[in-house]
Amino acid sequence: MSAPLLPPAGAVYDRGYRPYEGERGGRGAARAALVRLSIRRALGLRRSWRQKVLPWSLLAIATIPAVVNVGVKYITRNTPASDFDLITFREYVGVSTTLLLFVAITAPDMVCPDRRNRVLPLIFARPLTGNDYVLAKVGALTAILFGFSFLPQVVLFVGQMLVVREGAIDFVTENAEVLWQVPVAVALFSLYWATLALAISATTARRVVGGVALLATVLVSGAVASILVSAGGADPERIFEDGSLWGLLSLVDIPLRMSDLVFLGHVDPGSLVGGAEGAGTGVVLVYVAVVAGSLGYLVYRYRRVE
Amino acid sequence: MVADPLLRTEGLSLRYPSGTLALDELTVDVPRGSVGLVGANGAGKTTLLRLALGQLRPTAGTIEVVGRDVADDPIGVRAHIGFMPEHDCLPPDQTAADVVATLGELAGLPPRSARQRASEVLDLVDLDEARFRPIGGFSTGMRQRTKLAQAIVADPEIVLLDEPTAGLDPIGREEMLALVGRLAGFGISALVATHLLDDVQRVCDRVVMIDGGKLRHTGATQALLHRTGALRVQVDDDAARLADLLGAAGVAVTVVDDATLDVRVDADEGLVLDLVRDGADDLGLALHAMTTRRTSPDELFLDQPR
């Protein structure tokens, strides 16, 4: 009796080249891919753990004030002290300035390597234009900053809602305005830093230089504004209305004053521009000028592939 | 005029802002298949590729790729093109799989398909085992193959290859030429810009030769080599006397050494063979060998009228 024939245990196939016959998106798909890939890179997704440490640590740090505030509210919920807020929603937008370090690292990382490694000719051999590239990078960084600034606000809001003495419904009713003020203020804050940081980063192919240039620009502008306001007779340390329009030179203050306008309808009297004639209009004009100028420079910078 | 050409230019000129005239009223039809774009350094090869991608705008004239006017629809054109630049353009901190998949997504492929295609084309270029290693550790040959993989990941109609064998050692060059030679079998036309005419002879059916931004020659590679072929004649000695005799009969001759001369065969090969045989007989020279010798591509290029 002969042994039964067994199927072969394995086989090697040369699959060769197979034409692609699947779905193929156009320019819109390419733009969306560039946004997605930029966000992924900034958050360290699909990268080593070292690249994940910074963004997620900063998110955790930015959330600490919210957690502390909610914790204090919970502990003191049955005492009059529960009415005291360690931090308000408006002030919390300002706390997001702690993300400046994150911006100074992430913005250069989004654009500098593409130029330094000469990847741009490959990117612009795809169905993308320079404007697409700029919009995708600004969109990606704005989205990340929005997420990192908004999530702690959500923790603050939801946490307080759950622990306050008067109950969740009353809390929401009393704070209904916050539901639009926070997203608007955070969006303005995120767009401002994303455009400014990317514009400064786009001036160089070196990440370190881009990050340092951003921090230096922001800090120097703030220092110069403080000196000029003080020289004009004002004391920026005092919490009353004696600021001046020189305070508009402080790049770090502009998005915070925009938050003031969203939450209060006027700039904070204790700020560098507090009490100055036309301060609110000046803040809006400088904000628009910085965002538009940064976008204009980015479009100019990527109008041609190098 | 070629029917349904891959690339068509009409009076195409490009003058850089520096004043350099890179292309000078170039009119040429490039058919489908593997085509060599040949020229010395600075001949205008890379400029022509960048014009085809819409990365540069011509000073005058038009350029069409796969039937589309690049000036009217650069994005639509790029959707059909893969591009492999000459220079290093790969981020060293990313893996080959990531880079190729990323560029596949930017070409409009869905993320899952892009990753699958990246795996397939990296396998095809023999980088299947290295695809999860950072590119920074790759050899020049591996980088060149990664660049080729990203060029074909989206299954383009045409790939523009700029000096694909530049910087490669002999083994790497053989591997790259073998891959380029297979592209036509995949249904991908290739325009190979190079100054290495041996490469063109190996993998291209047709040649477009440019110099100083002007068209010097276009046609089938074999026809070009055959048309300018030569006959190597070996006699026992006194080759110079035979050269004089043939020269007097109007045949172009080059004396290589005392016993060897190259006889140019431009038109009637039979007549030239008879003249050599009769001349050697008249001079009493022993005719040792007559071998058809094709002019090397480099000699061919240098012989082109300027």
C-alpha cells in the first residue's frame, strides 16, 4: 500500500509587482494625510517612548491646576470656602502659556526637519502645493494646542460640576457662558501660537535655532514692553489701571488679552495695557496682524520648493 | 510627433533669476517606456524634471505630462508621477517603512493601503528585512532603493529618476539598474536623467540627449548606437598606410596603434568592408581581424555637434 500524498508544507512565491487598484484620494486626501502625519509626529505616536515623554508630560502638568481645584472644591464642598476658586476658566487659558515650551519644541520639529533633510521636493512631488503644506502644518499645531489647552478646561468644568454643593444642573446654568467662552478663547490662543511659532521656525532648518528664536522673541518682546510701560510712568506690578499701549509689544500677552475680551468684554485692568485708551482695539489689531503676518510669511516661504 | 507621448514640450525655455538659461526652446516628444534623458552636468536635465513636476514655471513654452498641461493642472499631473531626486532626501530618524508609507499617504492612498503598498515595494527593492530600521543606518545603495520605493509606492504612470545610480558602488549600480529595467514590466514608464550613458544603454529603449538646454538628439538607443558604429581593423603592422588609403577614399579612420585602426561606418557598411579588404590587399598587409565595434555611449555623446 503506497503512502498517501501529503500537501506540500510550504511554498515560496515571487509576488512581483502588483499595480494598485484601490481607492485613491486627491489633493484633499493628501492635505488630510499631512495634518494627520504632523499630529502623529508631534505627539510621538509610532515613535520611540522618548518622543512621547514631553507632549504627554506637559498635558499632565497643564491638567494639575484643574485637578487641584476640583480636589479642593470636593474637600471643602460643605463649607463656605467651596465658593473660592483657585483658578478661573479665564485664568486657566493663561496657564496654558506653560505650553510655550511645548510649542517651542514642537513647531520647529514640524517644519525644520523637512527642510534640513531636503524632504520638501518629495512632498511637493505629491498632489500638494505650498499653501496646502502651510495650512496642514498650522492646522495640525493649532489642533494639538487646542486639545492640550481645552482638555484641562474640560477636567476643571466637569470636575467642579460633579463636586459642587449646589448640584450639577445649577453649576451648568450658572456657568453656561463658559461653554462658548472657553472654546473660543482656547481656539484664539492656539491659532496665535501655532502661526507665530511656525513662522519663526520656518526661518531656519535647525530645530534648536527655531525653538530658541521663538522663546527669545517672546521673552524679549515681553521684557521690552514691560520696560516701556514702566518708563511711561506705569507700574505693571500694581493691579489698577495705569498700563499703556506699549504693552501691545508683548507677544506673550496678546492671546491672554484676547481671552480677557472673550470672557470679560475688556482687557484685564491689571495687565500691561490695562486702562490705556483703545487697548481692546489695539489688542485685536495686533492679534490679527501677528496671525496674518505669520501666515503670509509661511506662504511666502513655501511658495517654491528649494 | 509621437502619439500619446509621456511628456511633450513645445518651445520650452527656463531662465533662472540669476540669468542662467537652463532650457532653450526645447521641443521634444518623449514616448512611453524607458527613456534616457542624457546630458552633461548642467545640461538642463534636473530643470526639465522639475518643470514636469510643476515645481518650476517655464519662462516660455509649454510642457505636457501624460496628456495634461503642467501649467494648467500641476496637481493633476503630480497624481500620475513618482519622483526620485538625485540628492539625499530621506529623514534619517525614520524607518524606511514609515517614510515610504507616509509618502504613499501624501500621494492620496488610504493609510492602510499605504502601509501595505510600502511593505510590498520595499520587498520588491530587496529591503524587506531592513524596512523597520532607521534610514540613518542605511548604505548609499539602500537609500537609493528606498528613494525608488517611495517613487513607485502609489503606482504612478511615470517615474522621473534623477541620476538613480549616483554614488553607488558597482554592485549597488547593478542592483539599481536591474530594478529600473523592471519598471516597464510593471507598467510604469521611466524617464531616467543621467550623465552615465552606459546606464541608458543598459535600461532605456530610447534616448533624449540635451546639451546647454537644447535638444541634441532623440531616438531609439540601439539605432543611435548602430548609426554611429565603427569597424575595428587589425593588420600585422603599418596601419597608418591603410588609414591613408582609406582616407583618400573618403572613409573616416582613426589609427589606434601600429596594427589597429577604427573605421567609421556611417552608411553603406558593405562598401566600407570591401574598401578595407581591397586596401589591405593592395598594400600587401595581412588582415587579421575586422570586428564591428559600436561606439561607446560616452564617445557618442562627445561626438554630438554643439
